[in-house]
Amino acid sequence: MTGKQQSWFFSLRGSLLFLAILTLLSFTYLALRYSTPPPQVSKFSVTKLNDAPGTRKEEECGGGEEEELYSDTFHSPRVFKLNYEEMEKKFKVYIYPDGDPNTFYQTPRKLTGKYSSEGYFFQNIRESHFRTDNPDEAHLFFIPISCHKMRGKGTSYENMTIIVQNYVEGLISKYPYWNRTLGADHFFVTCHDVGVRATEGLELLVKNSIRAVCSPSYDVGFIPHKDVALPQVLQPFALPAGGNDVENRTTLGFWAGHRNSKIRVILARVWENDTELDISNNRISRATGHLVYQKRFYRSKFCICPGGSQVNSARIADSIHYGCIPVILSNYYDLPFNDILDWNKFAVVLKEKDVYQLKQILKNISDAEFVKLHYNLVKVQKHFQWNSPPITFDAFHMVMYDLWLRHHTIKY
């Protein structure tokens, strides 16, 4: 190759190299420009808690009350928001009108005591916009069995079971709705262990229909993907809700109650003489002072919630109301709204075997972690409160949301 040819070759090679580099730079510039969206001003400017009060960051997600509601206490805040709005617009429930008025569909005169969750639901469903008188537009059918009412009249468990069976069989023969799905789009509500015991012998209810019960234990036939864990709430609360009061909580842990379960016996035996844990073998007597038991919740960081005769306990809702971090100490417990709320964000969930290391487990929770748990606990208080008439996002609406989720799994 001559010198002139070599010069021409290298000149061409250099031009091609320069063109390749220029092309690469152009594509890089265009990619960066059009793959990164320009900054936009959000419709709402809100602040979301990151770790604790005082540590905040800006996010684009709704404003006002939505800032507090659609937070990290939910497994999926965005999914909850969309599904809840759809439920509010579309969900309809038909209530069977038949039955002995002294036995069925009766709300207690006073919505108090260990059956108050059942009574509030019966009252709320009548007051709500979810109720429909047209069964053809209903997504679910409510079987208004008031085991609370029957128990209050002194009906035995055996007779309650017979009454419930005869009533349900009557509905099946009179109406066509049960047979469409063999009862999969039917539900009943009952609190404490009374309703569970009264219906556990009726396979058509236990296996087919949705049970909203206060005894959500896997060892009594509770089926998590079908049934609903009803929160056991004793209302009215004796004292106002606790919150934003972490500096007053100087007691590490608190429990007072009867030894009516194995775990409670162990809890009392191991820790009742501890100087940092306030563990009492029996319920605090009223003779010691006015509302002494409830006031202990205000002074404690953590409130121990061991299962009693059943895994559920009204102490959990009490702890939430009074701002004391609940320490769940039960096996096989499907916690209320467990598929909606992330309990690990506002509670300490343990197995019964952890009772022996209870004190060290609680002491290992840092001050920053405790403050965050307490902050989240205050945010979920509204979900464990019954109201009449019902209020958006309260216990009634959360139960209805759980029912709404389950109706989507029904196959016609």
C-alpha cells in the first residue's frame, strides 16, 4: 500500500470513529432526556412518617386524613385505598327478614360487655348504606343469628344449635339464594365463644358460609381465607384514648387477669414477682381505687395479651385504645384485620414459648422502635372502635371490608 493510500485509509478510519462517538453521545443525551420524567407538582403536598415523629419526608399520595390513613400500618396502602373506595360504592348485603324476633336479628339495649362487638355489628348493618332490600343486587347474604340474644335468655348450647339449624334449614327451603353457592355467599356474625360453640356442629355453616367470629383460632375450625376475625371490643371505654404520651410510660410491661389458660398460668408464675414487669395473678379489685386497672394501661409501655379460654382477648383492643403496645402471646391466632393491617408495625407478636424470654425481648426493643410502634398504634385506634351510626374506617367498616374481599373468591 502506497503512502497516499495509507493516509486516505487512516483519514477514513478516523472519520468513522468520530461519527460513532458522536452518535453514541447523541443517543445517550436523548435517553437521559426522555427516560427521566420532568418534575411535577403533586396535587397534594403531604408528609409521611418515616421512622418517628420529627423524621419526615415528602411524598405524593393524598392529603389531609389520607396522610394518616394510607400509611405503612397497612400491608398495601394503595390497594386498600382502591378496594375500599370500590366497596363504599358497590357493596350490598341482603338481610334475611324471617325468624323469631326474640331470637334473631336483635341488638342488645345496651351495647356493652363481652358481646358488644356482635351487638354493634347487628345495629350498624341496619344503619349502613350497605344494606339492600333487593336480594338480586346483593353480593352477600347476612344470616341474622344472635347467639348473644339466645344466651341472654338462658338458652343452652344444645338448644341453640337446634334453633340455629332449624332456622338455616328454613331459609334454604324458602329462598333460592343459599343453593346458588351452597352458602358460600352467606355469612353470620357472633362474638366470644358462645356463637362458635352453638354453630360448630353445623357443617353447612362451618364449612360453607363466612363466619365473622371473635374466636379466630385454627384449632377450632377457623378458616383464614374464608372466615373473618371479628375484633372483641368492650365498649364504652372507661377512659379516653391514650396517645402522644410516651414520656409517661415508665412500666416496661403490664398484665392483670385470671389464670384461665395454660399460658396465663405460666406468665404469672414466671413474672409475677419481677420488679420491671407489672404482672398480677388476678384482676385488680375495684376496692383498690377507681379505674385502677385501666390507669395501669396509661403507665405501661407494653401490655401483655395472653389468650384466655380462647385465643382472643378484649385486652388487645383495650391496649390499643389506651396507647399501650399490645404484646400478643398466643398460638394459632388469626388477628383481626390481619390481611389488611401489618400488626408488626404497632404490636409485638410472639409465640407462647417466648413467655420465658418475655422481659429480655421487651428490653431489646429500642426507644426509637418503641416510639415508632406507639405512633403507629395511635393511627390504628380508629379501626378498633365501634360507633353508632358507623363512621368511615371504624371497626364496622373494617369488618365489611374483610367481607368485601372474601366475596370476590366466591364461584357462582
